[in-house]
Amino acid sequence: MAGKLVVLVTLVAAATATSTSHVSIKFGDADVEYESNHVPEHPPAVPYHPKPHYAPHPAPVYHPEPVYHPEPVYHPEPVYHHPEPYHEPEIPACADLTNDTYCLEDEEYPEYEIKHAIQYHLDKFNHLYADVADLNTELSVERPDNIDEETYLCPSVTAYIRPLRAINTEGKWRVVVNEIQLHYKTFTQTTRVEDCLTAGDPCPKVPLCYDSSCLQKSIYHRFLVYDPYDQYFPFAIETFKLPASCACLLGGYTLDH
């Protein structure tokens, strides 16, 4: 067939021990034969591996941060004037602030210790307090303070007092239970005192021909006291000598004037 090129390509592949191949190519009437050592090799089939199955991971568990509570704050016990155990001074500090045998003010007064003792011995204390409660002197009589108004010859000063400490008849300072508030009740002990202003001096308005002098008279009064050294029952009733009145002592008639 004119104008038409017929190409016949015959591939003959023969597998030999030396892996040799022959290739014949025909162009019209001419045959061309090629020899090749190349043997087309097909890659081995890739084995199919199934897609691995991955187990779902559990959701992470988030633990809350631990809550740290602050350590409790312990407040120290209140500090009182007296260390424990309480020791009663032989001569209290208030004695330096007065010339009397009693103290109306006392910065070292053991109020806390007295309250604690009353609370512990409440029934017995109430019976003991009833014995002195009737001795309280009410402020019902007022004595004149000026010498011109006095009904007595010697001048004096009268007061109603609630002593916190006092010297008993044995000469020892004692703590008097006074102004103690416990269970909506106030335990007090009130008494009347009268001090001479001119004790030992001649009585006024008395003629000089008479031997006279102003005399301080006293009375014995009972107070309920607190004794910190008595471990069984730290309360007792003791006797105290207090100024009661001011009198004029008249002597015999003399001509020394």
C-alpha cells in the first residue's frame, strides 16, 4: 500500500536462565532484530493491609486542684495582771496611794479570779453572801460637811464606801468582794465611815479651861473576803476596824489657862 508505512512490531520474549530477550521489528520488507538483556519486571503486588482500628482514647479526666484551707488561728488567752497561779501580795500597791486602812481603787484587783471562784462555788457563796448582804449601809443619811453645820463639836467627813481591799483586825490586807458582776447580779458591800479631820486637837467651841480633844471612834465591820490560798473554799467573813464617828473627849476642869 503506497504512502502507507506498515510497521509490524513483533515482540518475542523468551525467558532463559540468563534472562535474555529478543525483540524483532519489521519495517516493510526489512526485519530488524534487537537483543536486550532487560526483562521488564513487574513489582510484586503490594499486600493489602486493612486500616488499623484505633480504639478511641478516653477523654482526659481533669482533677480539680486541691483546696488548701488555712490553718486555724488560735488567739492567745487574755493576759491578766496576775500570772497563774495568783499570789496575793502581802502589802498591795494601792496601800501606797492612801493613808486609810482600806483601798477604794486597786489596779491589781483580782476580778477574774473572784468571778471564777464564785462560779465554781456558786451555791455555797450565795449562802455566805446572804450573811453580810444585810450589813450593807444604804446611802440614806447625809452628814454635814461644813463645820458650821455640824451637830458634833469636832469636824469630820462622812462617806459611804465599797472597799476593794482593807486591813483586818489581825493587821493583814485582805481582798474584799465588791463590784463583782456575775449572772446579771452585782455583789457589793457598802458601809459608812466617818473620819475626824482634827483628831487629837482640842475640841472647837469648848472653853480652854476644859481639857478636851477630838477623838476618832471606830466600829468593827464584817466583810466577805476572797482568799486565793484556800483551795477548798476561797471565801470567808472577816472582821475589820473602820472609822465610825468623831467625838469630843472632855477632861477635868483646869486653871492652866
